[in-house]
Amino acid sequence: MTSLSASAHIDPSPGGILNLVRSGASASRADIARAAGLAPSTVTARVEALISNGYLREAGPGTSSGGRRPKHLEVDPDAGVALGVDLGAHHASFGLFDMGGTLLAERHLDMDIADGPQKILAWIAAEADAMVRESAGNGQQLRGIGLGLPGPVESPGGRLVSPSRMPGWNGVDAAAMLSVLAGVPALAENDANLMALGEQVSLAEDVDHLVFVKAGSSIGCGIIASGRLFHGHRGMAGDISHVSVPNAPQTLCSCGRIGCLDAVAGGAAIVASLRRAGVDVADTGEVLRLAEDGHPLATQTLRDAGTRTGGVLATIVNFFNPQRLVLGGNLSEADAFVAGVRSAIYTECLPLATDHLEIAVTRAKALGGTIGAAQLMLDHLFDTRVINESLA
Ligand SMILES: [Zn+2]
């Protein structure tokens, strides 16, 4: 007989129990026994093993449903620290987190990705070392580094594949290099993917179907499907930069094609378009300031970029039916850009796709990429199979 269960499968192994506590789904031994369908004595034995191996600790009384107040469990924050790094073309953000996912310290520094992988990754390893020495507790060890990269990252594999504006990085396995330089495990992922992950963990409610759009100097996108980061077959899922925009200006893209979304709606394209019209702007930040001051052409150019981005996203909303569409990157700070995205989506999508769709500006903001990068590493360190093998 086939039996179908409405609830998600709960892994009753010690690693599964650790992740139940980590996710916030279960906070006491009684919760775990109920969720995993285990005898209380089995739960007690598995929790004791997780506590004595430094994965969990008691955290005082939880809420009682009558009778004895249950002891509250949490991930032991003293089991080490994990670093999340988000690299842009000219900027790097670092976030140091304890094993429970609490931010301990952050740094935002200028750099130049064109300096190449050897120099940049050695610099990251040195910054990681300094941050752990200055901000982690006594004797706390760095357990791993998650790294966000502003280009396509192959999955599985982790190699950068033909990234634009990243000279010297093509074919580089940045995680493997960083792991050697820093002496700890490292994982690399496309930055927009990590921002999607960072946004998901920053939301108070569970969102299982989320599209995150990073609209900065270029436009990227990451997808959470059924609660997990979605890579597609080779890691290219969500890469909307080079989707062709109908009726757009015939602008040459960095990929060599004409009229890609990146070339007609990214921040660099907006700056170039305003300069051609005689407006003297150096970067996207200046365009945003002009729009805030009510500059008509800057405002119109931002709205047009939003409408073109929204047109591409409308296809994705119709196809993927997300619960939440999140706009991040500095263009999301411009009301005109966000208004353009919204109007295109509501014009072009079916009502069933938009009735319950939340279109929102990022909550994780500038730290989203580092939160996602650290989460990537914590998920790896707390992988159920790895935990079970370490306890066997
Ligand atoms: Zn292109």
C-alpha cells in the first residue's frame, strides 16, 4: 500500500535532530520526540550524544504546555565560527557568525576583483584570520568560509565559467584555492544565489518559493524552490542577465549579443544612457541621488530600467509562481525602479500568479550576501550525514 504524508519527512537520526533544533522547528526533547516519532528515551540518548560532542547545549526553560517546564535546546554557539564573504567588482563584505548563526562582526572593504584570484583570495584569508583573532571568543576556531562571487559558478564543481568583468578568474575553483590559503573548508557560490539564501533565512516566516533579483551595476537573480537554493543542471538557474529584452535599445552587451537585460537595464547601462543624454554621472549612486532630488531624466531612466526588468520577471513569475519576489542591489533603493518592476509584473502576469505574490525590497539589505555565504557553510558543517558519521 502506498501511503502519502502531508507533512515533510523528519529525519530521526542524531544529525536530523540537530537540524530540527537548528531550524527552530523543535526546541525541546518533547518537541523532538513528537516531530520525529521517537520514544523519549531514544531522543534523550541522541540529544546527550549531541551535547557531549559540542553540537547542542541546554538554553534554559522553554514555554510549557502544562506540568514540568521543558528544557530548551540550542545549537552550541561555542563550537566555532563561520565566515561569510560577498565579493563585488570593487567591494567586499565580511560577516563572522557563531555556529548558531548569530552575527559577531562585519567588515565592508574596497578591493578590485581585477587584481585576480591569487591576490584577492590571499587577502580574504588574511582578513579572515584577523577577524577571528579580533572578534571571536577565546580559543574559538574558524570552521569554514562561504564565498559569494559576482559571476556564474558551476554546480556541481564550483568553477567560475566565463565571468564578465573578472579578468583572470575564468575556470578558477575559488573555493579550493581559498581552502588551501585559509586552511579551512571553503565553498563558493554565485552572489545572487547567496543573497536569495540570505533573504530566506532573514525572513521571520517560512518562504519556500522565492525569487531574489540583485539589481546593481549588473542584474542577477537567485531562486529558492521548495525551500532550497535551486541550481538547475549546471548552476545557471536564475541567470537572467542575458535574457533578450523585446523592443529594447540595440545596446551591445558584455556577452557580445545585442539587447540583453544587463545591457539595457543594469546600473552601468543606466549611467551610460544618462551620459549619452549629457547628464554628468559617475556611477549608480549618483543616479540614485539625482532621482531623489527629482531629476526628471534620471527618474525616467530608472523607471524604464525597472519596467524592462519587470517584463523579464513577469515571465519568471508566470512560469515559477513564487510566493515572494525580492528586489535587492542598489537600484532597489530607487522608488522609480521598483515602481517600474511592479507595473510590468501586474500588467503582464496572470491574476493567479500575482494575487498572493509579495513584491518586496530586501530585508537582509547589504548583509544579505554574507548571511547567505555563512549559511551555505553552516549547512555544510551541519550536514546530517557528516554529523551522523562524526557520532558513529
Ligand atoms: Zn548579454
